[in-house]
Amino acid sequence: MRKGSQSISKVFQPPSQMSWTDEKLAALSKEQLLNLLDNLQTQRESGRVTAQAAEEVARLISARLPAGVLKRRQKAADARRDEEEQTETGTEPLE
């Protein structure tokens, strides 16, 4: 039996090591889901999360987000990628 003077300390667990179930994702707001999706990509690029695990969690998150949000995110990601490619090659954007 635990004495009253003993306390349970919370242990921080990084998002990359959490098991993201439907129940946990359902408890998050749209903004939190978007942040998790962004962080997931960062974690994947740094090697903290396997590609397979990242794809599975991204699929679960995407299923909870409205389609319009995902389209805007994809458009913004495409624009950033195009901009980065133009910077690397030194070409001007096509209009």
C-alpha cells in the first residue's frame, strides 16, 4: 500500500514513442492533430520514427481531419517544395 507522503511523478513520453490509438487521436483538437502531423514528418526525417509507423499514424490523423484542411496543407507543402527546388537550382518561378 502506498503511503500518503509518496507521490507519483509523471514521466514525459515523446510523441514519437507514444502509441497513437484512435481514442487518443479523438481527444485532440484539429490544431493539435495538424501539429502532430507536422511533428510526425520532422520525427520521420530525423529517424526517430520509422517510415511505416509514420505512414500509419499519418493515415489515422488524416482520417480525423476535414478534406479541405488536408488539401490546403498539401498545396502549402507543394509550394514550399517548389520554392526550395528553385532556390537550389537558382531558377525563377514560372507564372
